[in-house]
Amino acid sequence: MKTTAIFYHAGCPVCVTAEQGLAHALDPQRYTLEVVHLGEDKARVAEAERAGVRSVPALVLDGAAFHINFGAELAVLK
Amino acid sequence: MKTTAIFYHAGCPVCVTAEQGLAHALDPQRYTLEVVHLGEDKARVAEAERAGVRSVPALVLDGAAFHINFGAELAVLK
């Protein structure tokens, strides 16, 4: 069964690099990748926060939040 | 052709979570994963530094360094 991996970003250059270089490197046999732009979809900032995301870009995988490098604090996207 | 993805860590709890949760989630069809414990293999700290790694855990993929959450500064492993 596939797991959904959610990549949260804000369109920043660091985010684009992480999406292209790391999020798309996940195994497509095991993960369905969902990409969420929190700058455009502010309704999902609370969901990201509940998942443990404190900054973007971040990848939430099997319930764990992995912050990848640093683009922006989640707080500035609220 | 497969690319080598190098996961640098220092055996810290944050490192273990990132290795199990993210490094092993990479597509095995495209990436060969190499795991390097910089605490035990100090000779490779300089190599990690040249690849842009500033803290562990970090994943170097196609020439880009992705710092995943934060375990320890690379400087303390020298």
C-alpha cells in the first residue's frame, strides 16, 4: 500500500531545489507525493503545524516531519 | 544509470530517524544509498564539507546537500 508523502513549501528557491532534488527522489512504488504551496494554500498551514512542521521546505513522511535546509519559518506564512 | 546518494550522520537520534524515515525512502531504482557515520569515519568529514554539508544528518544527492532537521554541527565532528 502506498503512503502519501507531503512536501510543504512556499515557492522559495530553497524550496524548489528541495522539491526537485529530494522530494522527487522518493520511491514512487512506495510513496505518492503531494506538493502543497503554503503561500497559496494558507488553510493548510495549521495542518502542517500539527504534523510538526516549523519551517519550509519540509517533507512529512509516515508521520515524521523532516525539515530540509531552510527557506522560511512557518510563522511568516500564517 | 544509478546515482549514489550519500547520507552523512553521527549516530544521533535525529540522524537515526532521518536515515530510517527519509534516506531509505529514496527510489532504489535510481539511487544507491551510501551511509557514512562521520563520528567513526572522520577522514570523510572534509569530503562532506566540500559537498556543502554543514550539519548532520544530511543527504548529498546529485551534488546538492540537503540538511535534514538538525542533529549536530559538522564542526564538532572534526
